[in-house]
Amino acid sequence: MAKQVIKVPDLGGADQVDVIEITVAVGDTVAQEDSLIVVEGDKASMDVPAPVAGKILSISVKEGDKVSEGDVIGEIETDVAEAPAEEPAAAPAKEETAPAAEPAAEAPAAAVSGEPKEETIQVPDLGGADAVDVIEISVQPGDAVEEGDSLIVVEGDKASMDVPSPSAGTVVSIAVKEGDKVSTGDTLGVLKVVAIGAAEPAATAAAPAATAPAESAPQQASASVEPPAVPQKDHQLERDFTAAAQVYAGPAVRKLARELGVTLNKVKPTGPRNRVSKDDLHNYIREQVKKAESGAVGVGGGIGIAKMPDIDFSQFGPVNVEPMSKIHKITAANMSRNWLNVPHVTQFDDADITELETFRKSMKAEAEKRGVKLTPVPFLLKAVAAALRAEPSFNVSLHNDGEHIVRKDYVHVGMAVDTPKGLMVPVIRNVDKKGLYELAAEATEMALKARDGKLKPNEMQGACFTISSLGAIGGTGFTPIVNSPEVGILGVSKLAMKPVWNGKDFEPRQMLPLALSYDHRAVNGGDAGRFMTYLVSVLADVRRLLL
Ligand code: CAO
């Protein structure tokens, strides 16, 4: 094992670049080429790769430091022999030497007169990298650019770089789009060069200027004349806007964002110069997962629905902000989920329970002797169970695969209970097989357990259908929300004496208002109509339960 000093490799001419990310920690084992730190110059960011495989012994730079080629950034313990002295330490693979965004070598050095001239813009030397991705188009046709302004951003395995404009001018066309792959010399577009400067000596570049036609010469001579002005002020404004919209991130972060399918401009940057770091990406993903797992919690935010604005209610009067109970929060999340996912239809009817009430009252004393309270609820439980057997279209759940429907051969009914801590729905099992006294006893026991917070999780699971009775509280009707994966729920309101036409006269009858909400994906209107009609007929004549 030998100790090797790790140095900043050739930065393609850039100097004093910022260390924007440290991607390893002391003790980490790295493979050759693994990113150690990310540096960023004016035009490009690049990963500094491990020169050899080994264990990181020290890191001598920190985020925010400035480094230049040859600076020591740490030490690595390796069993790979050190490179001979004449070779540059930690010489990165060619493509890692982030090309310092030199203007396109192939491009003309400058137009040679005040006359606008169209130039083809080509991809400059990419430091050996080939077929790099175009990850951003920074300009569009018609944009005025200055020499050195970013035209597009490309990204290879180890570095991303801006491709700068070779001259000041106006973008005529851009021949590439995001996602394309480009290599050195490829055509990027056309630039109308409006500014001129002294012509470069022909030897500086293999540029068309060097082979300019002879008649250009006199114009070259007049090149020191002030160039036609690029609209500097507007251009500056444009650049400010571009800067505001631009996302700064190192290649490793961009790669991770692509792997995770994250759009970088949605991530809140916390790094130097508003740079998005890996931590920012991870925090963003954590937030999104949390949101997704909790459902559309709160008062907005699900399926692209605009969030409700935050309101300071104290501006309108005294308020007291209290934490919601756990049950309340779970109920809120479930209600939002069910409301947003289930296409609800609610059907209404009144059940004539005059005879049922006469019978119930006649049985009250006997029930009390048995220690049970005979309210309308056990009758409703029994009638709903009979309706679920008679119209099994309601005793189903939709399979999550969207391809199947689950038909149930058991009848468990949930009963909504109003408790000080919130709404709870204990489940009474095999309701179709139980008698009225048994159901009355069980309903009372479950309601007490719910109010005392003593329900076990399995006592709140497995319902086929739910009854929500507000009869003891009041109201003439309401539209309950289906308790998915069940597909139906019955809302019961307060019994009222109403005049009912019997063919000859209006008769006073005790009418129970019912509202049946159902999931229209699972149940159609005809099934719902039959279910409700059957239910009402059973409640009107409980002898039918014996049939
Ligand atoms: N119309 C008129 N009176 C009714 C009635 C109705 N539909 N239903 C019940 N009553 C009467 C009962 O007969 C009883 O009267 P008596 O004491 O004179 O006999 C009285 O109202 C009180 O009944 P109860 O509340 O003790 O018992 P219950 O069986 O009617 O209800 C339960 C039990 C657990 C369903 C109920 O207590 C409850 O919590 N209801 C609220 C459910 C709820 O919150 N639903 C909304 C969910 S969505 O937000």
C-alpha cells in the first residue's frame, strides 16, 4: 500500500475555480475515476476524479475553496504504483479535462466589416469527449449575444460545459435540441455577426477569416472603427432573466437528477451561487415521497389541484391554533383520497318506518331487560345486510389493477361513530347472521369502545359497506363520502312525521330520510336503484327480513 497525493488535474486553462461539492469522505473506498470533488469555473463545472483506486486518507479542501491545476486536494492510499514524475499527477482522462469553453476553433475570428455576416457556429474542442449530450439550449433565434455568452450547455460523463458564442451577434438559427448528442466540429447553428474587432492574425485559428477573400482586406483595415452597437441594455436585461431561470448544478447532480426523473428547476438550491447539490435533490425527493405517502393531506395539493392560500385568520379576529388529533389527520387524508379518487353519486329516498317504530317501541322494555338499547341502528344494520345479499353489486371492491372486481361472500358493516377525538368506524362482522338484540349489543359495545379509544385496528377493518347515522343529531339529508375500498355508504338522517298520500288521503307516516352514496366505477345507477328500493321495502316491513 502506498500513499499518493491527489492534485487538481489540467483544468483546460481555467484558474482559481470554485470547489462546489465534496463527493467523498475520509475513509471512503473509491474506484479509479470516481468523482472526488466538483469544481466550477466561469463556464464549466467538472468532477475531479480519483487518479487511482484506493482509500481516501485526507481531503484538504472544502466547499467554497478556490483551486488551480496542481493544487493538492487530498491523499489516497492505494496499491497502484504512482505515475512517473514526468506524467502529470492525477492526470484525468481526456474528457475529464473540462474544456475551458474556448470559442469554437472553427468559427471565424470575427467579421471583418460593419456589414452583418452569417457564420456557422460549431461545437468547439471538447477536450477529447465525444457525442456529449445537449442538456440546455440557452438562446433562441433572434437573441442578441456577446462573444463568450453561453449558447448551449453540453454534458459528458464527467463534465458539463457552456458552449460560448464565438462572436457578438444575433442568433439566426439553432440546429440542435435538448437531448441531441454532439461532437467537436458539429454545426450548432448560425450567428449573424454584427460586431467587428481587429481581425485576428490568420495563424491564430484555422478560421474562414484566414481564408477570407482578398476583397476583405480593405475592410479589415477599417476594422478599428466602432462596431455597430449590439443592443447592450436590452441584452443585459435578457441575461438577467436567463440567469434567474438558469439552474446551476454539477454534472454528477444533473446525472442523478436525470436518473431520478427530477426536473432540476423544481429543486430549491442551497449550494454556493445558488447551486443545486446532491443534498438538495435528496431533500426534494424526501419531500415528494412524504407528500405522496400521506395522500392529499390538508386542504389541497392533490392531483395538480392548486393549494389553498395560507391565511392569517388573526387579521379578522381572535383565533387559537391547535394541533389536529392523529385520528383527525388520518380522517382528513382518507376523506381527500376518497373524494378525489371515487366518482360519487348519491341517491335519496325516504323509508316509511312507521311499523318498524311501532314494533321497536313495543320491544324496548324487553330489550332493556336483556341489557340492550333497541334504536333504529340495529334495524338498519340488519336491513343493509339483507340488501347486500339481495343486491350483491354493492358487496364488491375494485381491484387496484383496474382489471378485476372482488366479490365478497361475507357481510361486514362499518358504523360511523362520532367521538371526541374524531370520526371512527368500527366494523360489525357477519351482520347477516346475527339477530337484532345481538346487533344492538354489539353496536353499543363498539360505539363505547370507539369513544373510549379502545378499538383495536382489526375491529376497524374489513367492512363491505358503511352506515353513517346522524338521526339522533338531526338534519334532513346529507351526502356521505364512500369509505373506499368499499363502494357504498348509507347516510341516515332524522326520522320525521310526514303526510303520505295513500291513494285516498294523506296519512301521517314516520319517514326516515336515507342517502345512498356509491362509487360509480363499481356500481351503476340501476343497481343502486334496486339496492335502495329493496332497503326501503325491508325497513317498511321488517317481516321481509324473515323471507
Ligand atoms: N331519527 C330519529 N331518532 C333517532 C334516529 C333517527 N334516524 N336514530 C337514532 N335515533 C334516536 C335513538 O332512538 C335514541 O333515542 P332514544 O334514546 O329515545 O331511544 C337517540 O336517537 C340516541 O341514539 P344513540 O345515539 O344512543 O344510538 P344510535 O343507535 O342511534 O346511534 C351511533 C349510535 C354510534 C351511530 C351514534 O351514536 C353516532 O355516533 N352517530 C354519529 C355518526 C356520525 O358521526 N356520522 C357522520 C359520519 S361522516 O362525518
